[in-house]
Amino acid sequence: MGNKEFNYTYKAPTEEERREIESIKRQYEEPKTEEGKLERLRKLNNYVNGQATALALVSGILGLLIFGLGLTMVLEWSLLIWGIVVMVVGIPPMVVAYPLYNKILKRNKERYGKEILRLSEELLSEGIN
């Protein structure tokens, strides 16, 4: 019948490989600990405030750049009429930046407020026990 031989080779992951595997594994686990809930709360809060801030900044800076171009056209290039037209085009984005910020912040608070409050209550009640 021949020689029936069984070969098996096992190689354990090194300590560095084990740390990398654990790091990857933690990224896909559900946040069940207080730290996971706290991290989720921080991310939601940063998203609510960050999105409003970013969009308002983009609007304001864009308007300012357009306005500055119009001002340059008037002062440096002596294009009075076109410079004034470009400046007028740059004013609305600057004016709507703050109301845009407030509107987006309000919308995000309505959208994510319940979850933020729930996570806050859970974390506070777990901390008391």
C-alpha cells in the first residue's frame, strides 16, 4: 500500500503581526464599551458642527475671493464697471455664509440630536453606577 505520511506545518503569527490583526479586528467590531460609545458621541458631535462650519467657510471664502477679484479689477486694472459687477457677484456668498451655517447646524442637530442625547444619557448613567 505504500507509505502513508502526514505532514503538518504550523506557524504562529509574530507579535507584530498579532498587533496588526487586533488593530484591524477592532475597526470592524461593534462599539459596545463606554469608549466605543464615547468615540461615537465625539464623531457625531464633530460631524454636526464640522459640516456646518466647512460649508459656511467655503461660501464665505468663495465670496471673498470673487469680491477681491472685482476690487482688483477696479483698483489695479482700471476696469471700473466690470470690477463693480464682479464685486456685486461676490457679496451674496459672503452674506449667506452665516445664515447657511445656522441652517445646516440646526438641520444636523435635528437629524442627529436624538442619537447624541441617547448616547450621552447612556454614558452618564453608566458612569453613575
